[in-house]
Amino acid sequence: MSGNPTPPVKTSRWQRVLAHLTFRGRTSSPSPSPLSRSNQTVTSSTAQITNSSSTQAVSLSTAPAGPVLTDLLTAGAPPLSSPQATSTPSSNPNLLYNVLKRLSDDDRATLQDYMFHNASDIDLALEQALAAAKEKQRCCIEKRWTFTFTGRTVVVKEEADKVVGWLNRFTAVGDVVANVDPVHVGLPWAGIRLLLEAAVSEANQMTSLLVGCEIALYMANRLRAYIEFLRQLPTPLTRTNFETAVTELYAHVLGFLARAIRIYQTSTPHRALHAFWTNGDIVDFEKACNELGIRVETEASNCDRTLGAQDREWIGKLKQDLQRVLEEVKQSHRLQESLDRLETKIDLDKLPYAKGAMYNSYGDDHITCHPATRVDLLHEIYDWARYPHSKSIFWLSGCAGIGKSTISRTVAKWVAGQGGLGGVDLGASFFFKRGEGDRGSASRFFPTITRELVLKIPGLDAFVAEVVTQDPLIFDKALGEQFDKLIYQPLRQLKFIANGSSTFIVIVDALDECEKERDVKAIIDLWSRLAHLTTVRLKLFLTSRPELPIRLGFRNISTAVHQDMVLQDAVPHTTIRHDILIFLEDAFGKIRNSYNLDPLSGTPLDRDWPGDKRLQALVDMAVPLFIIAATVYRFVNDSDWDPRERLETILQFPSIGKSEQMAQTYLPVLTQLSARLKNSHDKEKLHQEFRMIVGSIVLLAEPLSIQSLAVILNISPDTIALRLRPLHSVLRIPTDSDTPIRTLHLSFNEFLLSNQLQLEPFGVNGQATHCMLLSKCLQLLSRPGGLQENLCKLEYPGKPRREIGQTTINDRLSPAFQYACRYWIQHVAYGELEIHDQDDVHMFLQKHFLHWLEAMSLMNRLAEVIEQIRMLQSLVSSNDSSYL
């Protein structure tokens, strides 16, 4: 009949939830995103939401609302084809709608009766769920349940604690946020409440219930962080992939909850026989969530590619905020694992490591690539790191001084900055450096890598701690055994990774500076085995000179495992010239600004100094070696000299030829040391002191401070400081006398020791200098107050080493004394001495052999003694050594 009213359209509960989100979006007007260029009006749109079991639909329309919907992530944003869609940051028309659309009909039908569309209903369900979780806490405390879950012992009460913690996070948000947050509104709180209220009498059922709820709520909190990031993103073109990934993750969480709720809906007898989730269900759910989470975070890292510089800067800040929130959420999820790790800390503290070898170590060089240089090369490396199916080893080789270590530090900085957000994280790093103690040796390589990995990969610490407990001497075993027990087997035993499936990048720089060739080949061969691991994704970024042992090492492993790049061949000559020019322009700009700011400098440098002609001449001198450009910069930047004079010294030095670029760079640095001396006696004295002091610095087994070097050489610290003052362009000279002096690049050591410099006054004779250092070490150890019985004046002989405080040892054994103890035999070997009866070495061993063993034991270096004695035996003369 015409007079009958039109019956209302029937809608499902989840349709009403979406409608509620849309209409609530009109009631508040938060400030527009900083990315908005103006207050633009969002045009109305209509979304037809159709229930799978009905052809009827509800029309959700929005009135013009300015930027309101930008912050609500709800229905009503303009479709992608709208003219406004590309200029106003807004979400997908209905994020929650798209999530629910991805569910199966069964899952959607299950959830629709457990979702609420107003704050009061949600608050009530949350309070009831929280009360149920606290009741589970009480039950677990009473019964003291534990359960073995995926290879680890779970204290069930602690899982209940974490569920309570996640629920408290949701109850803590305000009403406005609760009503417009798609995660807060979209979760089936009534169903979660029923699951937590269910009667559970078995430990395994309680464990699966609480672990499943904890993981689901943890992922829900991650989703809230992702959606807050999404809310602030600009145009749909920058956000589509990210939003799709978020939608898939959200749908996966809802589907997991829906399946448990369906079991709850079955009869009580059936429910009593079936856990809401099996262990396998939970493991698969977490694994899938982590993979989807990695995809979300990868898309988050890529969403600024099409934006301008200003927007990219803003997006960078948003990424930092997202990473901070995610890390806080992940830390809460890992809380129990952190508590578990405290139990194994005492074992992990026994892991020795090479000090200074890790990225960002104090005292190491922190220089990275200029932002406008190496752009294409770095992008290629970053893409390799991010792509899950790329080869597991990236070997970047190149000649000395071309910039490999700077690239390694740049890659390490980028990977560490990702923190898992882009699907990658810094797993570990090792920067080899010859002449720096353990950094020049492979003996501490695998322990150092292990120490870093256990801090990144959850669960690994327990396996490593077990190895250390069972075999405390593992660190002194062969490299193959170290690798197998400390890295390979523990990684294979991992059941799953609780914090996600990031790719962990391990960075190894300057492998060619590892002392023993056989160790170099062993590292390459052993690491290639990790390519077949299925428990964790590890990739190796490796740099080196193209030395024969390394080339042979890679020749023996499959090309399916590694990819190679020769730096000087892969990067076009024009690109290298451009990058070096950019570096020099920036460097000389810094010199000019610094010099002109000093009122005592004299005549200011011209605004265009040094000028294009001089810059091009420096580029010609340097290409393709960045170390030359860097050395020139440091040489000219010496504050004790006029930069104009220093630059002319470099430019006027006769060209020696491309094959000797290092000489063309280093010779001006050396010749200026004595350029102003007229007296030949003064020049000879300076040359002798240079050869003793700088020669020692380039040949020491590990760096020493000015104070310690003065003790070894038995000369004044002031004399050392005076001779080093003009050498800041080639040495890293600290401002204090207790920090070690280091060469800036291995090429300087090689230049001083080269044959071409042996007839020059600054040439260093390696064999003679090692013999001099041996003599100085033995004198230091043998003088009064040196090696003796009961070196640390202990109360009684035989006191265990672990009971002797490190302070006691350091007070008695100075750094110079420890150096002499540890390395005097190395100087015997490199000095190519033959040991015979009654020589200095024989007399020293007769008097102090046992004292030396005591000192090495106090230094925790007793394991090195066997190899050193073997070295001594190989140097004994066969003709006149009857007593040896």
C-alpha cells in the first residue's frame, strides 16, 4: 500500500561499526597533517558495504569535513580518482571495511556478533576481558603451571601478565581515540572476553590460550602504530602499498581470533577436548604475522620515494617516531625473553671479543660517505640488503685507498638506522685492521660476531651460553670449531624468531688485513654454509682488496651464494671524478669558513678559493683514490699553517705518475717536516727520531698511546708529541697522552716500508725496526720492577685468576708492560732473528720464563703462549743452540 512506510534497511553489526566510525568522524576537527599545503575540503563520497549473506546494503556518506577524516582513517575519504585525493593526506575510504572484506565468509559471520560500535560497549567488554585475564593470573599463580612450548619452557603466569599488560594499553586510551581508532573499534572484544573467561583445566590448553591471546594483542598494538603512521602520510600514491600491507596484517589477526571464537561456540564437551589454538596454529600465526610485519615496515621505508625534499624530511621524522613506538612495543613483547637472558648473562660475559672491531666503536674512524657521493652504488647495496631472495654474500673489492672502509661504515650506519623497519637490521660487524691487536687476527672474529648476534636474535643466547658452559676453551679452538659451535649450530637450533623475520646484515670490512692467509680462506668457506639456514636470514657484506687468498676463497664456493663487485671497474670513471670533486668542494669550503672565522688568521681566503682550476688539478691527482683526496684535505687543514701555502706545496710537488699516486700524496707531507731546518745535524736528528717513533707506530702489533710508546722507547713523551704534531694528515693523534695513536690508512704504513723509500731519510726498515722494538720490550720487562715472582704482590701464591680484580692487575701491569709481554716474540719473528745460546732472548728466557707465564696468565692470555713457544722453537738456530 502506498501509505505504508518504507521498512528500514537491515544491517549487520560490523556494518554498523563502519557507519559509526564514519559518523563519529564528523564530530572532531584535529589539526591537519604538517604535510598539508592548505586546508582543503574533502568531497563527499559513498561506500556500498555489502554483507556476504545479504544483498541489502547501507549507504555511508560523508559531508564536506575539511581535514577531519585525514586523522580518522575511516570511511568518507575521496576515491583515488577524485581530484582532491592526490593533494590531501587521507586514508583509504574505509580501512576497516577493506580489512573485513579480506576475511572469509565464515570468519566475517563469526566476528559480526562480537564487535561493538560505541565506546560504552567497548569499555565494558574490555573491563570484563581484563578481569578474566587477571583471574587467569590468579589461577596460574595457584597452580604454578609451566609448559614446554616450541622448545622453551613457558611460565604460564607470565603469559597472563603480558595479556593483562596489552589489555591495559587499550583501556588507557581516551574515548575520542577509542571511537575513531580502527583497531580499537575493529577488534571483537566480546569474543576476546569470552575466550579469556573460558574454563581451562589443563596447563597446555591454558598456555596455548594465553600465548595466542598475547601474540594477537601484541600484533594489534603494532597495528595501532602502523595506522598512526598511515594517518599522517600524504597522497595515496605514496601510501597505497603500505596501506594494503597493513590491511593484510590486520585481516590475519582477525582471522586468527575468529577461528578460536568458533571453537568457543561449539558444545562444552567438544570445547573441553580441543584447545582454542594448537601449538602449531600459534607458531604459524606468529610466523605469518612477522612476515607481514616485515612487509609493512618495508613499505613504510619506501613510501617517500616520490615526494619532494621537504616532504621526505617530514616522512623521515615520522619513520623515526614509528620506529621508536615499535621498539617500545616489541620490548614489551620480549620482556620475558629479556628476563630469561639474565640467567645466561654470566655465560655470555665470558665471550671474548676484539675491542674496537665493531661498528661505531669508540676511538675508531666514524667518517661516512658524503650524502651526494656513491649514490648509485649505495642504492644497489641497500637493494641487495632489503631484497629477501638476493644472494647471501656481497663482496665489494677494490684497490687500496679507493674508499671501501668508508662505504662499509656508511652501509653499517644505514642498516643500523633501519632497526628492522625496512626488513633489515645490523646483525654484527667486524672491521679488520692490521697492526691493531685482535683486529688484525681471526682469533677473535667469530666470538665477536657471536657476541653481537646474541643481542639481536632472540633465543640465540641460551644456545651459545650452553656451549660456553660445556666448553669454556672454545674461543681458543680452531676457526672451524669456533664457527660450528658458536654460530652455525646455535642458529640451526632456533625454533622461531620471536621479534620478527628481519634479514640480519653482517658487515666485515678489510678482510685482506687479517694476518693469516689460511684464516682468510677459512672465514669465506665457513660463512658460505650459512646461506642454507632456514631459521634466520643472515647476509654478509664483505670488503677487501682483491688479494689472491680471497679470490681463491670465493672461487671455491658457488656463484649462487655470492655476488661480486670490483669498485674501480663497476663505477664509471666520470662518476668517480664527480664524487671526488663533490668531496673536495665540501672539504675546502669547511677550511675556508673555519679559517675566515678566526680573527687571528690574517688575510681571509677568497670566497671562491681554491678555484676551479686547482680543484680540478686535485681531482686529477686523486682519481680514483678517495684516500688521496682525504689526505690532501687533512694536510691543507692543519691549523698551524696557512692553507694557501699548504695547497701550493701539494700542487707544486712534481708528478710521479699514476702508478705512484700514494707517493705523490705522502712525500709532500714528509718533506715539509724538515723543510725549514738549515742545519744538517738537526735534519739527521729529526730523521732518526722519525724513523724510531713513526716507524714504531706503523709496526706495533697494536696501537699505543704517547705515554705508553714513550715507556717502550724510553724517550720523552714531549719528544714524541713534538715529532707527531705535523702529521695529523696521516695519523690519528689524540688530544690526550693516554689514547692510542693510529694510522689513518694502511697505505701510509706500506708507503713508509716500501722499497722506493728505503734510500730516503724517512724510509722505515721494517726488519731493523722490529729488532729495535724487541730490544726495547726485553729491556722493559727485565729492568728492576719488571717481571718477577708474584708480580701483583698477592697475599698467597696460587690464588685463582677469577679472584684477582682487574684494577689490581692494571695497577701493576701498565699498558706498555702488557704490550711487551704479549708481543715481544712477534717482534723476534718479524725481525727475522735466529735465536742461539747466550743471546738476549736466551738470557731473558733463563731468568724470566716462568715470570712471563705468570704475567700472561694474569692478562688472560695464557692460551696464546703455546703458539708463541712454537714460533720461538721455529726460530732457534740449529748450529749453536745446544742449550735451547
